[in-house]
Amino acid sequence: MKENDLLVEKVYQQARADEFIWQKAKTLGMSRKKFLQFMTVGAGIAIGSGLPRLRLEEPALAAGEVVKSVPPELFYDYKGIQQEMRWEAMYDRGYLVPNELFYVRNHTATPKIDQKTWRLRVEGSGVSRPREFTYDELLSLPSVSVIRALECAGNGRSFFESVQGKKADGAPWKLGAIGVAEWTGVPLWEVLQLAGVKRTAKDVMPEGLDEKKVRRPMSLAKALEEDTLLVYAMNGQTLPADHGFPIRAFVPGWLGAASIKWVGRIEVSEKPLFSTWNTESYVLIGSDYQPNPPAKGTIITAQNIKSAFELAWDAKMPAGEHLLRGRSWSAGSKIAKVEVSLDGGKTWQAARLREPNLDGAWVRWDVDWNARPGKYQLQAKATDTKGNTQPTSVPFNAKGYLYNVSSTAQKIVGGRAGKP
Ligand SMILES: Nc1nc2c(c(=O)[nH]1)N[C@H]1C(S)=C(S)[C@@H](COP(=O)(O)O)O[C@H]1N2
Ligand SMILES: [Mo]
């Protein structure tokens, strides 16, 4: 089967699905312009609704630590509450990560929340009309859908030890603490506007209803971005319990920890806000980083550029012809090129990029490989349209964040003819 042959049903279906995604990605809400006028001239605007609505079903309530089924062929399990997507399970799939395969990162168990009694409270010195929203009220507001990546700041952490010889605290993620989904929700700015956000407001902090009330602030500017959302649907389905039902924040381009799940309260403040999730964790602590009091290190906001092969770690495959596939991503820009090395970094070749290549999501790529028996170290190195590229080393930080060395994607492939 030829990769580009549109007469082949499977290829055609994939191309059509990708085209659909591409169109959808361009339909971001336009009314934000009006809101920005409001922020400068102080005039209120009426909110209209009536966009097509999704039919939402009640998800199953939580029993254990995570609700969804996390079979070992799809996930690596860390202590039951952190579930890493296996990259080999993405081979042959489309652009989006299905909800069933999306990584989970909880600080404690997934909470059970009844959306009938659930409320979102918006309050603090930065709003003039503090108020509550019910689930139905929130869903009746104008909504948008965006296709974006969500990635844990600790994605790649295990390589600080296995590649650079220094062990960092936290779950030993390989590269599967990332996913791309279509997120549907109400722009956060709509909700802030209804609560009478003041022009003097500084920070906005969503807070979770989980046991530790996980919360982390963002600047008002980030909160007002048109694709910063209060999400209620993921890939067209009701937001699953493990991913934040009934409502999660989605803060594109920023570390996953900013996208607070199970949001019950949003504090808007005229003073800078802090929580342990931006003073002690999710900060870069190490001799190469500056403390930033009250934070113990450099506070992480944006994610960086990385690549992964759609292969198992230490994959074994028969010698012969292979189509090696992978994906690369960079927070807030498109990928311009991806180079692959099959010999541990001695020589590099350009990978073919496959549309769609969406800003803030990822691009799929592939290379042909006629593998002779032996052991190989595969590496991938992406460069984005702003010229960012993957480095050859990353200065160590105690909690192991933002590791994105090009050899991150290394695999040892032992190909013996005839033996799998
Ligand atoms: N309330 C709450 N929100 C949270 C977390 C949490 O433990 N509690 N984990 C955060 C972290 S560290 C990440 S990486 C993402 C993971 O989102 P996911 O589980 O939907 O993939 O959620 C973030 N939001
Ligand atoms: Mo995370």
C-alpha cells in the first residue's frame, strides 16, 4: 500500500479525517475582539449563545485511583495515579490521541463529582461581581473547540538519569506524558467578563476539587487568550472523570500542571498569587537556575520542543523494510523540520512531515528504513518555525522538568532476521 494513494480506502479515510481536523482548527471564536474592546473602554457586551451543543452523557463515577481502564499494553503505571501513554500504541493512529489512550497525571485519586450539585465560584479582589455558575449555565455560554497538545512538565524526566546519569525526583516518565486532543469549552475570558473582571486584576488561579485542591496561577494576559478555556468536552465526548470532569482549565502551551482539572473555584486577584505548585513544584531548581522568591527556582510556564518515535522503548523488530514513524511538537509554534539519525547521531536525514501540522499541537513524520540485523540507536531532532531546536544536553534540575535532548527519542533496536 502506497502512503499517498488516495484510492486506497484506509489512506483516503485518514486524509479526510485530517482535512476535517484542519478545518476545525481554524474555527476559533471571534468575539474576543469585542471583549478586548471592553477591557480598554470599559463597556459591557451582551453574551449570545446558541452554538451547536454536544449531547453530554453522565460518566461513570470513580471507584479506584483512576476511573478509566489502563491496560498495560497501553500505559505504564506509576503508583496508580500516573499513567503514561505507550508510544508504540500510537503507531497507525490518526492525529488525535483517543481519550482511552491519553496520559493521566493526578496528584491524588480522581475525585467523584456530581455535576448537579457542582458549582464554579469566581471570586477575589480582581472581580467586581463575584458569582457562581452551574454546569448548565456554563454549557449555555458560547464555546469554541481547539486542537492542542497537553504535556506534563516532567515528560522525559527519566532521561536525566538514563542519559545524563543524574536522577530527578518524580515519576520516571519516558516521553508519553503528552497528548493532542480537541478541547471544547467556554473561553475563560467569557466567564471572567461575566464576573466583572477589573482592569487592575493581575493573576487568575483555578483551583481543583481534588483532595489536595491543586491550584496554580496564571497572568491575566494568559487567562484572556482566546484559546485559554474552561473545557467540558474532549475529542467530542463528555470530559472523562480522569481528565477533569465536569470542568477543567486548559492553558495551551503551558505546562500541564496549569490546566487544573475538576475546577470548583477561580480566584482573580489584584495581587500576585502563589501556591506550592509554582513555588516548590513546577520550578527549575539547580545550580544553573535562579531562585525567584517566593519560588525556590525558575517558575515554569511554557513547554518546549520535543520528538518521539512511535515505538516501544528498546523496541525489537525483524530485520527488513520498516516505515519508522514519530511526532514532534513545540509549544506555541509549528514544526519546520525533523531530522532522524539511525546511527546514534553520526548522520542525519530529513523525515517526511505529514499534514496537518498545527500550531501548538504536533506534526507526524516518517522515514523509510531497511534495517539490517544489529543494534541501533535512533534519534530525532525537531526545529520549529521560530528556529528553536532540540539541544544536545539540558542542565539538571532537581525535579526533572523540561528534558528535551534530541537523543531523548533513542531506541535500541535489535533486529535479527526472522526473530521478532
Ligand atoms: N486538580 C488537579 N488538576 C491537575 C492535576 C492534579 O493533580 N489535580 N495534575 C496536573 C498535571 S501535573 C498535569 S500534567 C495535567 C494532566 O492532565 P491529564 O491527566 O488530563 O492528562 O493535569 C494537571 N491538572
Ligand atoms: Mo504534570
